[in-house]
Amino acid sequence: MFRPSSLVDKVLFPCPEPSYTIDSFPGELIWISKKVPGSSSRAPSVAGDGLDSVPCLLNLYESAHYLLIFFHSNAEDLGRCRWFCRFLRDQFQVHVLAVEYPGYGVCPGPVSKQEVLAHAHAALHFATKVLNLRLDQIKVFGRSIGTAPALALASHFDLAGLVLVTPFKSVRSLFQDRIGPLAYFIEEWFANDLDISEVTCPTLFIHGRSDAMIPFHHCEALYKLCKARKLLISPEGMDHNSNLCSDMSYLIIPMFKFFALPELCNTELEVPAWAFDKRRSPLYVRPSIEVCFSKRPSGDSRGSAGSSLKAPPAGDDEMEPVEAFEDLSPSSNKGLSKAADVIDPRAFTTQLVLQSFTPIVQRRDLRGASGANVMGGFHTSKEFREVLDEDEEDMSPKQGPGSASSCSAPVCAPIYL
């Protein structure tokens, strides 16, 4: 059975193939919690399925006064718009927080109007409650479908500014341009023409007159409905996917003139370490170590023949507080973000095992003094015993006739990584 809502899902949010992973962009990729009324900036738990976390890109600029929350178009994810976010940061000397949509990149989950708006509110909540920024230090920037969550925030909060690139009046009006009166059967996701009348912050409109995807009349109607201080930029040769950096008259000059950028301050933005913890992503796979125990007598309750365990490495216990884990945040929040060192799990685990089982078992401990079986079912071969005998003659001190062999060193089970 045809459902109009399913058509809206696919048209508005086609969800392209992910262009990045949870290991991409160290020092920039963060996970923020979805907005919970009354919540604080305390470190959230890493337990659970991670579906309450929103991946974002955070690009810092030294001594920047403003934070720009960026909502990308529906044909890209954080990986594809990263270059543009860095351009915004460097060109206008602002911090940039780019928000991912559900179903995009490393953010699984069904896409819906409620989820998209929840991600937008989570970003603003993170900026005000965790980064401790005031509303008059926050601007929002939306492009194409991203103008909907940007307008939703600006219509409810008194922000420092709003930038709308190729906006649309409403979802129904978009479909009406294609299918005519049948658009009235389409569910209305984003009524931007209603939200724009509630905006009080300075608003910059940018829309090319050659746009065939979202016709220019959408932006023109929104501009007329806007009651706040406003500016409309409508280049003749600009289409829907034009590069905003290709012509200074598209974005750069209007931003500098309309918002009086840049503006710097004496305080630095402090980002908590837990925001960079990728274990908060639902796509994070916890590594495991297989510990193979030796055979023991049947009466020994510590294990049985062939028994094995899978245990998480030290420091990966869900009950351990998040502050005790490796800090993956940049070494300093001052200035531009610096990529954190990437930890090799195999090398880290190998080092952990060597430290936990010292001193290392000596080669002569592989045999008992009387040739008894050491380590349960482990037996040395005849050839290996001959090699040990040759090495002992060259390296071991001479012992008297009555001296006994030294076999008191501890023996440990082998560890397989």
C-alpha cells in the first residue's frame, strides 16, 4: 500500500553512502547527548546501545566569540561537508559545530521529523549547557533541507544570527511544484513559512535565481514573511549546487558586511573529554581477548579441559567511570583542533599482557626437575629439549653434584590475542 510519508522520507532524506567512520577525524568528531530537559554537563554513561548520541563535527578557532551550528544538505554527510565547515571556521574566525542527521554517516536510525529536530535541539543544548555559550554567541546556518532545523531553532530562541541558503517554504509547496494538487496528500514535515515569522535574529537569505531544484520564489516568499533585520542575496548565475566559495559575492562579502565578522574574545572554548569518546557510538565494537587456560585436574574448580573465556581488556568495563578512560580530546582546546593520537588496540593489549604477567617465564621452567609435565597438557618435544640442554651448558652456571635444578619461577597460561 502506498504511504505518502514513505515517499517524503526518500525524497527529503535519501541517505547517501557514508563517507566516514567512527575512527575518522580524531579531535573533531564528537558525540553529544540528545537534549534532555534539566540535564547538566556531567559526563554521560557509555553503557547502552548509543542511540541517544548524535555524531557531530566540532572545528575550533582560537579566541573565537561565535559558534556557528551548521546543518548540511540532504546529499551529503559530515564527511562530505567537512571541507566547507573548515572553510567557514577559517574564513569567518568562528567555531563550527556540524550536526548529523539520523540515517546519515555513522548515525543509524530511522529518519523522521521528530528525530531531525531532536538532533538540532541536542546541538543547541550542547552549546549552551556543556560549552557554556550564551544564545547571543550562537549563529545557525542551514543549506537546502538544513534550513528547516535551522529555522526551527531560530524561531524558538533568540540567537545571534541565521543564514539560510536555498531555503524552501514548506514540504508541501516543494511537492506542489512537481505534482500539483496531489501535494495536499503529502505529510507536512517542515512549515518554514510559519517558522520564519517567529524569527527575531538577523537573517541572511542566499538563493540563486537559476536554481531548478528549489525555485527562487520559495526564498522570495520567506524573505517577505521575515520580520527581523534581513538581507537577500540572489545571484543570477547561481544554481542549487553552486559552490558558495567560488564567488565572493555569494557568501563571503555578505557575511562580513551583514554580521560584522570576525569578532574575537579572551576566553577559550573548553570541550569535555567524554565528547570525543567513540564508545558512545552504536557502531563501536568492543574488542575482546581470548584467554586459553591449560588442563587442570577434574577436582580443580578454577577451570576444566579446554575451557576458555572472553574478557574485555582492562579499562573497557562499562561500570568504570568515563573519566578513567583514555582522553581522546585534543591536547589543548586553544586554537585549531589538533588530531589526537590514534591508539592501536593490538599493540595496547600486547603491552598490557606483558605488564600483567611479569617476570617472564624462563625457558628452563618449561620442564620439571624430573621431566614432569608442567602447565597441564603442555609437553616439550625431544628436539626442543635438546636445544634447551645446549643453551644451558653455555649460559647456565655450573652446579655441584648435590645441587638441585631451579624450577621455582611462576608459570602462566598462554595468552592468544
